[in-house]
Amino acid sequence: TPVMLYDVPLAQKFANELLTEGIYVIGFFFPVVPIGKSRIRVQISAAHEKDHIYKAVEAFTKVGRRLGVI
């Protein structure tokens, strides 16, 4: 599932900060994706429990607010 951030430095910082929060994500930037389409990839599977999802949402909210995305 892509989380579109469009800006390379923002996507890189967001991904790094999520990693420090314990959420494993991968940032994708040019040349892997087109210029202006930077994103973070999130993979959710049936192996994740509700607590995992809640932790991820909490981390996304915390980092997103800190970086001014939300």
C-alpha cells in the first residue's frame, strides 16, 4: 500500500522516523518511481494482529504531525 508524500526529503525523513518508532517501511524515490511521486510502501498481512495495526497508526499519526503532514 503506497503512502504518497510526493517530496523526496519528506518521504525519506518520514520513513526514517517511522523506523525509529519501530515501524518497518520502505521509502521509494526517483529513479524507482517517477519524479514527484515519492512514497512510503507499507505492507500489511494476515499475520499482523490488531495491536500491530494500532501501533502503526499511532506511529504514522505521531510522525505525520511532527513533520506537518497531518
